[in-house]
Amino acid sequence: MDNLQININVNPDIYLRDPSSSELGRKITSVSIVLINELGFEKFTFKKLGEKIGSPESSIYRYFENKHTLLVYLISWYWGWVEYKLVFTTNNINSPHKKLATAIKILTQPITIDNSFSHIDEVLLGQIIISESTKVYHIKDVEKANKKGYFEVYKSVVQRVSDMVLAVNSKFEFPHMLVSTVIEGVQQQRYFVKYLPKLTDVKQDADNVSEFYNQLVFKVIE
Amino acid sequence: MDNLQININVNPDIYLRDPSSSELGRKITSVSIVLINELGFEKFTFKKLGEKIGSPESSIYRYFENKHTLLVYLISWYWGWVEYKLVFTTNNINSPHKKLATAIKILTQPITIDNSFSHIDEVLLGQIIISESTKVYHIKDVEKANKKGYFEVYKSVVQRVSDMVLAVNSKFEFPHMLVSTVIEGVQQQRYFVKYLPKLTDVKQDADNVSEFYNQLVFKVIE
DNA sequence: CAAATATGATAGTAATACTATTATCTTTGC
DNA sequence: GCAAAGATAATAGTATTACTATCATATTTG
């Protein structure tokens, strides 16, 4: 995964102009990651982003319809990146049990630096996933957004891991429910550890979250 | 639970004037539940609410600082109501296993009509919990909101059920993580069933969600 | 090197999220 | 029964947000 310079494909219906194809576009995505972290998504505006990158907001509107689709783009990029790691890492594992365990690890462990994509800070983007990702589908127009394919990559990740669950136990009835519970749960718990510790169980330094969900998956399907 | 006319206590720091204490206040909460469902929280405004109840927005601002704290109120009321049902129903159960199973049922089963609180439509409020509740703590000022006690009732519910988990298995290490995963997971999955079915496993008419989380809890802690 | 395309600079608009003021209406306390 | 206190209505006003529009100037590309 070091310095291969691959590209993550994002559904073109999400953007008006491909932000990875120009200097300004790359600035929009990379600086928005910083700014959304700084301000939170609600306080984040295209005007503030424009000021920070030295471009008028009207130029940003040529890339994204609005700040919401920019968030859809970032989150879609993230899951494309996770999917890439997932496929890459589990590809050559034969044992279904080991394969699933590796997948769960990738989904639950804290994000570390990845130098393959110079303009995206994956660690910061991981923070956005933790803090803001549910906002992307908790909207009045979910159905429209879903039809446009905004959540395809995410669904694809859930599908892949669900298949791995079935490879371990083909009779398990709720693979998608289990996997989406785990994926959403991890983000949730990392948020709770940081801001609402009474809703979780934090033990000094140990990565309980990853451990908990790993145990949970195998206990539930066996 | 039929027609006892009890009151759910909501932390007074959440509101400026107690909405349950006046006609206008009760109209604000009951009509906001309808309107938030209709418009989604983002499109919901005090102006629109004012038009619907025939009062100026300035009057609504005397009850709540902003629409966000109104949502905090509604969600806090909901968890107060759930806590009441939880305590009431599990109180006289001796077997720890049965007690926990009953609690999980209350947390996971679909909401049904409750006539004890005339001005609150619990079923509609349950829809708000499913669609909008994560927005209440996914904000830049979580820590401030948390210090003000906005999430105390919710934490109290998690604590109560965590204690029931420990009563079944005192050595289980992650009771809070398990319980908050279940509570959040249920809402999540009900949302997915409705809008993003590929992320879950829907089987005709059966209440899989409740069944799934019930199984999950006991498999994980045993 | 002309034509197409992208960006910058600037302006404008309706809606949102409030705050402020004053008049009226309704309680409640004596 | 009435004055004082408190709540609500009516109205106005403001900064910010979330855009859209226009035109000039760069930059790319065929």
C-alpha cells in the first residue's frame, strides 16, 4: 500500500466536475476535510472554504451542487478507500475464518497514515466519518440520494463482508444487519469514547472497540 | 400504563420555559413532532412551526433557545418515557435473565400507542428518534451540551440496562458498549429497513430487528 | 492560434436564525 | 374586584446562509 498512487473511483453523479482532475478540485477536497473538522459540518460553508483556499464560492459550486454532496463525496471516497484495503488485504487468505477476522480488523482499527493519496488526509477524513457520516443519509431525500447511487460503495463494503460472514456460517440469517451494526457501531463508539464516555467502556490505552466488535461478530455467528 | 396521567421529567436546563406547563408550550411540542416528521429536521424552522400553530416565532423562542434544543427536549422526553416503561415493566422480575430479556424487548420493539400523555404522539416521536436522534449529539458543542446534562436520561437508560447485563454475567467487560450498540443499532436498522434495505436483512412481516438484537445480546454475554 | 473551457470578481436574492420593541391579553395575589 | 405581574401577539430588523447570475480574464487543447 506504500506509494502505489492508485485512484479511488467515486460515482460521477456525486459531483458536477471531478475534483480529483484539477488543482482547484483537489484543494476543495483536501481543505474541506480540514475545515469540516475544524468547524463541524453545520458551521462549514462554501464561503469559508473559498476564503481559506483563495477562491470565490461560485467556483466551488462548479464542483459540487452544495456542501451536502461534498460530504457525500468525501464519505464515498473514504469507503472506496476502505474497500480497496479490504480487497487487497483479504484477497489471498483462504481460511474463511481468518478472512473475516482480517476484514473486521480493517473495519474496526483506528485509521493510520496512508501516503498513496497525497491530497487526502485519511486520518482527518476518518474523524469526519466518526463525527459527521450519519448526516449523509439522515436527510429527507434519502430515497432520491439512494437512487442516484450516492451510497453504493458503502453498500458494496457491507455486501463483501456479509459474504465473508456467510462463508464462515452459511446458515446465519442476518449477515447484513450484523455487518452494518458493526460498521456503524465502531464509529459510534469511537465518538462516545471521545465525547460521551459513559455510553461506552474505556479502558486505559487498550483498543477495546476493535476487540469488542471482533468478539461480537464471532460469538453471534457461531 | 393506561391513562395514569404521569409526567415525564425533562431536565429544565434544556428549555427556557417549561413547554408542558402551558397551552402554547404543549402546542409547540406536539405540533413540532408532526412538522419535523413532515419536513425533516433541516427544513423544519420555528417560523413554519409558528405559522402552523398560529403564533409568531418570537413566542416559540421564549420556550426554546433554538430548534436544536427543541429536538434535545423531544428526544429527552422520549428516553424519559422509555426509562419509565423500562423500570415499570422490569421492576417485579426476579430472574436476571428474564429481566434483561424484557428490557431488550422494550428497547427493540416497535413503538405502540400510549394514551398516558395526551399531547405527545409517541409513535410519531419514535419516527423522529429513528430519523433524527443522532443529530442531537453529533454537533461541534457536544461537550458543552453534555455538561449541561442534555443526555442524562439517555445515559441513565444505558446504565440501567448495563446493570442488568452485569446481573446476568458479572464478568462481562463491555456492558455499556453492548447496550449502546444495541440501542443505536435498533434505530439504525429500522431506518435502513425503510430507506436503505441493502444494509439490512428484511424478511416479510417478521420483526427481525428485535429478534436479531435479542439473540445478539445473549450470545455476546454468555 | 483560435475556440473552448475554467476560474475570478462581483453582485444579488430569498430564506434562515435569530433579537428587539411595544401593545394587548390573561393570571394571580391581596 | 382590581392592580401588578407575567405571557403572548404583532411587527420590524439584522447578519448569515445558500445559493444564482453575469462578465471579464486566464488557461488549456485541438
